[in-house]
Amino acid sequence: MTRLTIENVSKLYPGGVAALKDFSLEIEEGELVAIVGPSGCGKSTLLRIIAGLEEETSGKVRMGERFLTGLPPKERNIAVVFQSYTLMPHLTAAENMAFGMRLRGTFRNQREEKIRAIAKTLGIEGLLNRYPAEISGGERQRVALGRAILREPDAFLFDEPLSSLDAQMRLQLRVEIQKLHQRLGTPMLFVTHDQNEALALGDRVVVLNQGKIQQIAKPDELYLKPANTFVASFIGAPGMNLFPGRLESNGNVHRFVSSSVTFPLTPSQASTLRTYSEVVAGIRPEHLNLSHPPDAELRGTVTAIEKQFDQTCLYLENENVVFTAKAARNISCHLGDVLQWSVALDNTAFFDAITGELIL
Ligand code: ADP
């Protein structure tokens, strides 16, 4: 087994859409990398290029030392599990699963044994003689997964394989994929627009926007240290609040000042921010605490209240600045109430207002 390497891949579609811009990534043996980004950011284009279904404009794809670029899909030995199941309707589940193996010339008795073993792992051993029309969406996706495993590929690519399933089935299959990942040790690339899925599955997560990598990081780091304002607002539900403002110093007293929120800075924060004239303060909704004057640093009128099982998410507005905060589940408040907040300074991030890049 070896690593999957994507080197400086760009894709310009006829008509001028730059779907991928200088994309580079190495997926190690046994690693699952999740790619997350909004619709149209280039996720499917990347998978199609790796699978050989689309040609890159420049760059290379390698499996170990073996260059895949230029090879037809069937010579790449890479399995793709798509959002739609792509099962053959006139073949049973078992025959569908055997399909990739049959092409590779596996003996019949060996084939049956392997199919039964994989079907058992995936919990579909009772359905092997049914046709795709006779099983549920989640079961069809398990069959598709089984077929991919039985091909014994060098790498797996998942193209939003769970997005057409209901919430419960999605969670179940997510767990199956995790187990599979631990057992097989094959490089896996999992594409999704669902950040929860990316965070749950990915050893590392790539955030992609408009064809460009925004950040590659472990899930925790993505949340705590977003590389730029795009990642900050994209990751998290809701995302990080962003307040454009500036540093103001008066002797030894340093403050972040913006139209809606003003709070003191530590000397070390002030020292780092001093060279920037305009910065953006990033504050996660859970890092705003309900407060009262004189400690309050931010006022907001409640415009929407979203009750969740373990907390309440509040949507607030201050002079056209919209922000969100998380409060206790049993908080008593109403639309139109004005609430006051203080900022958990240790958890505040600062970004360069011009480039959007994280400063600290
Ligand atoms: P995602 O999978 O993240 O939704 P895609 O990879 O499908 O994104 O698309 C990336 C960009 O490339 C989009 O702007 C899309 O409209 C464009 N695109 C995708 N396929 C083609 C194509 N065959 N011809 C021209 N543009 C395309």
C-alpha cells in the first residue's frame, strides 16, 4: 500500500471556469482526508480527475511512484463510491458486488466467500439475492460500498455517498466507513458539503473554496485556528462572528474598537496587532457570554431564537451588524429583547482585514 499524491493540479473547463487552482495534497497510507466546501467549489472535479473521468489542465496524480495521469479509469485501480448508487438494476445485490471482481478474474467460489464476508461486515447478508429496486437507499449504498471494497483498490474516493440518505442511515453508514477505514488502511478521500461529516470522518480536513485550498488541518485546528475568514465563517454552525474594526491604544491601555463591539486587549495581543491598521475580530457564538453593564461589551437585539437540545442559539443585530450567540437551553428571552454580552478574550481570533488571513 502507498500514498496518493495530487501535485499542483489545475482544471480550466472550456468556457473559462477555473474549477481547481494549483491543488496539492498527499494522502498517506491508512489516512482518510475529507474535503469540504460549498457547492461549486471543485470537489467533484477533483475526484473525477483522480479517478480518470476528467482530464486535468495541468498537474499530476500519483499512487506511490506510479503516475496515474493519462491512464484510463480502469487501469488506475481506484474505487469511487458516488452519491447515487450506480448499481445495475438487472443484477442482484450479490451480482452487483461481484461485478468488479469478475472483471479482475477472481474464481467463483473465492468470489462467493468474499462477498459473504463483506456482506456480513456491512450487515446486508440477508439481501444478497434481492435486486436494487427491492432494497432501501441505505442498503443500496452498502452494496455499492461492498462492491468498491471487493475490487481491492489502491485508494477509495467517496463523492458525497451519504447525502441522499436520511439522517439516521447517514450516521450508521458513517460509522461503517470509519470501521472500514481502520480495517483497510487504504488512502481514502471523502468529499462532502456537510462539515459535520467531514469533521467526524477526516483524519485531516481540506476546506476548498472556488477551486482553491483554504486550509488543510486536523478537525480541531480547523475550528480553533481557522486560517482565514472564509474558514472561520464556513466551519461551525453557525460560523464564527466576524467584526471588522481596529486597534486603539492610549498609553498602556489597548482596545479593539468596532461599530458594534469594543473590548480590551492584552499587551501581547496589542503588540502583535500594532502593525495592522484594520483587523477583523473573530468570536465564536459560544465565546460570547451574557453580561450586564459595566462588563458588557456588545449589545444585540434578538431577531431569531433557535432552541436546540443542549443550548439555545440566538441571532442578534446591532446597528446592521448581525451576529450569533449561544446561551443555556432554558434561557428566557423573546424576539426584540436587547441582550448584553461580554467577549471571552482568550478565544478571540484576529484576521488581517485586507487579506483575510489569520494573524493570531
Ligand atoms: P462541487 O462538486 O464542489 O459542487 P464541481 O467540481 O462540480 O463543484 O464544479 C466546480 C466548478 O466547475 C463549478 O463552477 C461548475 O459550474 C464548473 N463545472 C463543473 N463541470 C463543468 C463542465 N463539464 N464544464 C464547465 N464547467 C464545469
